[in-house]
Amino acid sequence: MKITFLGAAGEVTGSCYLVEAAHKKFLVECGMFQGERYSDLRNHEPFDFDPTEIDWLVLTHAHMDHTGRVPKLVKEGFRGPIYASVPTCRLCEIMWQDSVHVMKMNLEKYGHETLYHEPDVKRAVNLFNPVELRRVIEPEDGVFIEFFDAGHIFGSSFVRIKAEGKTIIFSGDIGSDNVPIIKDTMPRPECDFMLLESTYGDRLHEPAAGRAKMLKEILTKTIKRGGVLMIPAFSIERTQEILYELNTMVENKQIPSVPIFLDSPLAIRAIDVYREYIRYYDFEALGLVKSGDDIFDFPNFHETLSVDESKTINGVDAPKIIIAGSGMMNGGRIQHHLEKYLSDEKNCLLIVAYQAHGTLGRRMKEGAKTVEIFHHPVAVKAEVTSLDAYSAHGDQEKLISWTKRSSSLPEKIFCVHGDEAAARALSARIRDELGSEAMVPTYKQTIEL
């Protein structure tokens, strides 16, 4: 068995791993590289393999840094089955459709080349083979694949693959514990090798138990000074978690009554998928829904699906709360709100998502006083704060505890999907504390297992 690391090696985005086993070639993930531009220039480069020779594709979850190049793969000749959980299949469809829309706008505004088009998305969706968790599939004689709940976003999985007498786990993204709506990460089963994400491999999050309190404090402070609270959030999971918290606060009158806007067509459409597959909810959320509580609807909450509806937000006086994509602020409607509200010190930008190198969000999180939005300089006078406790990624402690919580440790662990410093910090702790061999693979490196 051979693995070639074709993305998320020494960086966070672009997950893509070519596996050669049992005389077959298949991919685990085919994600988009993300940076200053919505579609980083690297996404437009040719694949390092012939897409027509790929027998099948496995996806762990719907986020674009894991799935965003799949329609490009299909456009260039891939015709094999795509295996993913049921919610992932549904969420990918709406994310890819949204991606086409964003790329069309960027073509018109900036002349950025589009990566794929609607027909490519339709062909990709038709290749989906939905897989239930814990059901073993055998796409080829002697190759066995099993999906487990990763607790990262709705429908997310980690995947165990057995072939040629070896067992390997691809972690996808491992979630934090005790998050709203979704279930906790399933225990790690036995394996010989593992690709382990390391997004937060060098740090710890604030305790999850106190994050609702911290969110309430930030909300209340901004509202009291008559400001606008902007929350750029990934449309899948982070947005729904925050709405879940706001639903509780509003219905229990824990915060002042102000207009709350969800200004993300993708997040609005994703909520329909959440409502359809409640069997994936954790016990608490499932209980609320069965009691008749719509956890995604509450007083003074407004969904702005169309562009015209989005524009009406500007006419609503502060204080108000705006949740909008994209989470890294490198595209989407959040940029319009940043352009309008960043220069007022009464306002607040609350960062709840990971900010990759090169993104607008990373620059503001690191303290930039002026940023460029729509090719114009904008002064950053608003309060900029962050809440890592809302991260959908497990921190270093979670990754270590999940890795060692099994009857045996992997022989070798490859730390991927993390900035190089984070990946190296995690690999060092794995070697020192667990005793397993750990390494940070490089881009395009091939390892024979």
C-alpha cells in the first residue's frame, strides 16, 4: 500500500491523499486550497495523477477544504463512485452549487477563472454512493472501508480502510467534545497507521462549558454600546451551533432583544439538511426537537436568502447581530458587512473559525489596523475578538486522548491538515508521550506502508 500526500501536508487546506492498494488507485478527500482568493491559484493546476485512472473517491465530510475540487476531478474525467455519509452527500451538493455561484461573481468582479461549472456539479452529485456509519463496504475485492462519526460537523466521519493486510485510519477532521447538536467523536478503533489532522495540534481551546457564557458577554457588551456584532462563520456546523446557543439565550431572555440576521444562503439551505436528518443529533438536541422546539428559529431572527433581502440589513438600526459567511472572510457576504462596519469602534468582529494563513480573517486576528476589502483600504477600529471554544476541531489534548484511547497504538502516525508548526508540535508530543512513530509528511511525498 502506498500513500501520496497531495494536499494538507504542512498546511491546513487542500486535503487530498492518493492511495494505491490491491492494484487500484483511489483518493481520500479532494479538497480546495484556500488563501487570499476564494479559489487559490493552486486549485487550477493539473492534478498530479490522471483523474480517469482513479477507481473511487472517499470523502470524510463536506467542508470545501476536503471536497472543493471534486467537481474539477469529474470535469477532468473521473467517473468512479464517491463514498460518503448520507448528510455529507446532501451538504456537498449545496456547497458545490454555492461555490459555482461565488466563482461566477468573482469572475465578473475580478476576472478570476472559475474552477468548474453547474454541469460538473451535477455529474459529481450523480456519483455519490451514500454510506451509513459502521457499515463496512467493499468497493474492490480485498479492500474494506468503514465510516465512524468524527463529531466535527454534521455527517462528518473518520474512515478506516483495510487492504493488503494493513489497516489505516484517515481522521478527516476530529471534533471537539460536548458541542451542541452533533454527537461526540466515536472511539478510535485499532489500526496500523493513521493520518491525523493537526489544525490545533499546538494549542488548547477555552473550556467548552464556558463558551455560551463568553458568547453572551460579548453579545451583551456590543449591544449595550449600540454596536453591530459581526460573526463570520462557516456555513456548516459553526453557524448552526451559534444559532443553537442564541435560541436558548433569546427564548430564556438572557440577552437584550435585538435583530439577529443569518446572511448566508448556504447556511440557510444547510439548515434544511439538519432538519431532515435528526437521527444524527445528540441526545439533548434530539430531545428539544421532539418536544416541539425548532432550534433554528426564535423571536427576532431573520434569514436573508436573496441579495435584496441581504441589502435590507443595512437599513436596520444598531444594535444588531449579523452571522455571515465565509468563515475565513476571504469571500461571501461577510465582506460587505466588514466594509461597512469595521471602521466604527462601537462594533465588534467575533472570530469563531480557524483562520488560515493568507486569509483576510488571519490578518485581522493578528491585529491588522487596515485591511483591503473589494480593492479598497478599510480601517479596523471595531473591537476584534475570538472564541476558540467554538472551534469544530479538537485541540491538542483532544487529539492526543482520542489517539491513545484504544487497546493498541498505531505503528506510525502522519500529522496532516495543520500548519507546519502545529503539525510538528503534535507529532513531537505523540512520540514523547505515546511512543508511536510520528512524522509530518511533505507535499507530494509518497510513503510505502
